[in-house]
Amino acid sequence: MGVGGLSIPVIPMEAGGGYEPPSLEKDFTFHGGFIDGVDWVNKPFVQALIAAVIILIFWLLISRKASAVPSKSQFLGEMAYDFVRNGIARDMIGGTDFRRYTPYLVALFSFLVVNNLFGMFPLFMYPTMANIGYAWGLALLAWVIYNVAGFQKHGMAYLKLQTVPSGTPWWLLPLMVPIEFLSNFIVRPVTLALRLFGNMLAGHAMVLVFVVGGTFLLTSVGNIGYQVAGGVSLLVSFAIFAFEMLVAVLQAYIFTVLAAVYISSAISEEH
């Protein structure tokens, strides 16, 4: 390809060119493989189970071996618990109600952190939440919890609190009620799931492109330009890995905070 009088070689992207770019269809779709004929027992499912076991064992060990002088693992567990209890549950829900929902929020944050960080480890190299089904599942669970909390607190008056903002004049009700219902009962879980899924999918796809493309360029024979570009691409991928570790924890935090905010909104007296 000629650009400004210079001849720049282009890597063929079509089949047969030696390079096949990552795709969502091939690199993010799993068709079982652990149990014959059972497609849903796939890599994300196994990762979710492993994460649940890791979290269960971690918190059991922390609680059973607690001492006045904490070990490193106990210190880590207490720090994580205090972070969620005081920094999320108490700050977002407040009052005395936050204690009731702290175990759920701690479990949610732990589960998200472990599954998101799976995308950084060689044995897994795939964040579970990049599979939208698991993001939908967590969003649906949050939806059920905050709506049940609202009905338990207010009874059927919860529907009015969620659909009729305080101080709304009667002539705006035909417009406001459908908007508030859609926002509080439909849009919340959808955006909760899509935010988590989109961030984890995009980050993993970016890492995949830099690693696969960089490896292909670096192993190209007879073209020093390709090899230099490949080396730079792989170096950049390390920076992206580090950034994705931050994103993995940040997305777990955001999801947990929003779950707490929705619970707070459901049990509050006015909106």
C-alpha cells in the first residue's frame, strides 16, 4: 500500500494470510466440553463454581482461625469485610438495616472480584462476567433482593413509592408513573448487567487483540518492522493487563455499590 510515496506492507487479514484476528464468535463462545451432551457445563460455569468454592473456603478459614493478633490472611479478610461493611453497606444503606444486607454484599463483592480476576490468570484467561448470562444472573438476584426488601418494608405501598415521586402534581402522573416504573423495575437490572458485562468483555477483547496480534508480528520472519511492532504490542499488553486488574476490582465495587444503593432506595420512606 502506498502512502505519501512510501511503500508500507500490509498483513493479509483474509483466510490464508497467516493471521486470524480474535472474534467474539470463536473466542468468547463455549460449547460444553466437561460433560458430554451438556452444553451449559462449560468454562464459565466451572469458573463460577471454582470461585464459589474459593470464597467459601477463604471466609470459613478466616472465621474459624480468628485471633486477637491476626495473621496475614485474617488481616486481608478483615480489611475486605470492613471495606464492604463500612464503605458500602453502612454508607449506602445506613441506619441499622445495613447489617441485614452486609453478608449478601460481602459475598457479592467477593464473587465478582474472583471471577473478574480470572481473566488475568494463565489457567483461566477469561473473566466469567464476560459471559452475559452470569451478569444477568447477578443482576436478577440483586433485583429480587431489593424489591423483596421494599415490599417487606412498605407492603403494597412500595409500588406507589417506586412509581410516584414525592411532590408530583396529579396531572403529571400519567407521564411519570410509566417512566418511574420502567426506570426502577426494568432499566435498573438491565443496565446493572450490561455495565459489568460490557467492561469485562471489552477489556478481555483488547488484551486478546494485543497478545495474539503482537505474537504474530513478533514471530514474523524477515521483517524487522513487524517484529519491533510485535514486541511493542506485547509490552503494551502488559500495561493493559495491569489496567484490567484495576478494572476487575473497580467493576466489582461499582456493581456492589449499585446493589446497595437500590436496596437503600427500596427501603427508604420517600423518593
